Amino acid sequence: MKSETPIKTNKCKHGKELRLQLIFPFNKVYIQKIKQIADARWSNSLKSWHIPYTKDAINQLKTLFPELDVKAEKTTQHSEIVELIGKYRQWMEHKRYSRNSIDSYTDAVKRFLTFL
């Protein structure tokens, strides 16, 4: 049975970036591993390490800490996509695009964003 890593993860915004906060007691071995992840940084304001909230960074974190259970929050990503599409739709309505144009463009944007 694998022992659990005492690293807790939390999705957060640092500056204007979406990041994954890594919360754990001071551990030199963990810090050395985390420093291997591209764009891993220490935050004095959060008092923790954080990495980019991207598939590559999360996969690298899982590789370094196989026992760590980090799940991508699809519901949050989905709600963010819905929010962006709503803003895009409002912008198009404000610019007086036709209903057909709005529907086709927002559908194309939705497919593109869910593909990412």
C-alpha cells in the first residue's frame, strides 16, 4: 500500500494567472522535485509553492509524485467556458450581429474551447 503524500493542492489565481497551489510542510526533497516543474514558484503571499494550472505541469507533478491524486476540475473548466461564451454572445449582440451569426460563431467557439 502506498503512503499518501501530505501535499494538498488547490486551484488559485496568483496575479492574473491560474495556478495550482501546493501546500505541504517544509520538506527539502519535495521542494527539489517541485523545482523540476517548469515555472514552479514560491509565493510569499500564499506561503506556498505553485505551478501553472496546465495539463503538462499537472502531468509532470503526477510523474514526480505518483501517489499524489490531482484531478483536473472539468466542472470548473466547463463553467469558465460557458461564462466566456456568454460574454462573447453579449458582445456580438451589442455589435448587432444577426441571430444566425451569433449562434454559428458561439457554436464554433464552444467547440474550439472544449477541444483544448
